[in-house]
Amino acid sequence: MNNSDRYLQRATWHDYTSRSSYLVTLRSNSQIGPLSDVIAKKTSIDYKARYRPTKAGLQAMTAVRNINVNFSWVDVMRYCIMPDHVHLLLYVKEKTDVHLGKIINKFEIECTQNLKAVFPEYGDISYFLPGYNDKIVYKAGTLQRFKRYVEDNPLRYALRREHPEFFNRLQNVCIDGDYFTVYGNFFLLRHPMISNVRVSRSFSEAEISDMRKEWEETIRAQGVLVSPFYNPKEKEIRDMGIESGARIIKVVENGLPERFKPSGRDFDLCCEGRLLIIAPAVHQTRKVVLSRDMCQYGNKIAKKIADGALSMNLIGGRKKL
């Protein structure tokens, strides 16, 4: 399955006419040019970014405001018009017989109609590429994370464009009161869909079944799997996620050498922005023998990341992730 196929996938277990919240992403047609400009501003203590819609992007903004007019039971909680895509965070307030796809299709048609009214020279060009991606807000307490993800889009775009070093290595990062080295895409910590992958003999069959459902949905939505991945079953879930386009946060037991650079598959994942390594601040030159306490601590950090229960102190100022 290629990336395009995964982008169009739907959750077979979910009723898309039910009362639910969704993060929907639509990719714009490059023939109509950028939908917005991202404007970044750096101060001595902070870094901010915002988007400014182009004339083409304003047509999507108009259509966004009409979603609730066309479907009174749908609220747009957040939206963001980026240069080449649009994010919609939708809340379907009640069960109806209208599939999410019909709501999105109406939005797409309206964007194209608005575009043609302003730019008749575009003729039959569609505003968006075919299809859309959806992420279901199925996990209690994660709606705020999804809202923040949409709000942070211009900032992430600006950082990738202007400050690629932010996606490299940060040392002496304070997490949960201890210091770590973080290597890779640290904005994975703010992804709206993060699942802790942990398998234990103490878990019941029902617990394993529920967790597997969560992991599979996270993988389908190309979310983030976080774990030390000690257990062979955990490694199996990790590998399935990597193959299917998911992101990985790996908690490791030893610090990173001074000139550390990932190799093999980890190198490819870093290049794609799909990997974050969290390691102790100090690198032990001798082989680290994994103990029960180390395993428990690694799993504890992974769970806190998945639960959104920690903050990160970055060099040059405090910034909660």
C-alpha cells in the first residue's frame, strides 16, 4: 500500500454518521497556487508564526464558514489554511444519516465553485486533489491536543522551512524532572494522536484487544507510537506502524554519543520527520545491562508522553510541548 492509498483509507470499525469529532486534511491542487503565506516572527524568547490566506485561500475560508450553514449539526472547532493543504477540526454533534464524506464533498464542491467565480480562467480545475484524510478523536482527553495541532501548523511549517536545526538534536532537555537528549522531530510530542505501546503478561485478553484497536487506529491515521519497544510484540507493532506510515517516539536506555547519527531505518525515518529518540543525557561507554527498574522507568516516560502529562524545557527559553 502506498502513501496515497493510506491517505484515502477509512476506519472500518467506525460509524462515520455517528456523533464524533474529526481532524480532516485536504490537499490543494498545485495548479491554483499556494492557499496562504506563512509569516514567521522570532523574538528573543519566542518564535511565532501565522498564515495569511491568498486570494485563492480566501475561497476555502468562505466555504469553511458555510459548513455549519449547510449542516447545522456540524461545528468547525478549528481550521487552518496552509499553502498546500487545509485542516478542519469538526464536531458532529448528533447521529444522522449523513456520512462524513458527504460533508467534506460539499465543502470541496463549494471551494471549487468559489474559485471559479473569482478565477474563471481556471475552468474545470478542482480546488483539491481527490480524497481526504481523517483522524478520529476517539481517545478521551485528547481533543485539546487536536486543537493545538491545528493551531501549531504555521509554526511547524515555519520551523521546517527556516530552522531545520530544531529537528535535529537537543541536549539537556528536562522531561519529567530528569534530563535527556532528544534527537529527531521533537514536534512529534505535540502530535494529536499518540499511543503508548506496551505488552505485558499481566494484561487480560480484553485489555490487549482494546489496546490493539487503539494501536491499529493510530497506525491507520499515521499517528505516533511511543515505547521503549522492549517486548518482541511491541517491536512487531512498531514495525507494522513504520511500514504503514506511522511516526515513532523511541525511549532508549543509554545516552547518545557526542557524534551520534542514526543509521539504517532510523536514518530514513529521521529524514522523513517520523522519528524522535529520547535518551538519557549521559552516554555510558560501557554496554548498558537492561534492568527491571530501567524497563519500568522507560515505560513510565512513554506513558506520560502518550497521556500528554509532561512538559519539555528547551534551550533558549521554556516552551511547553
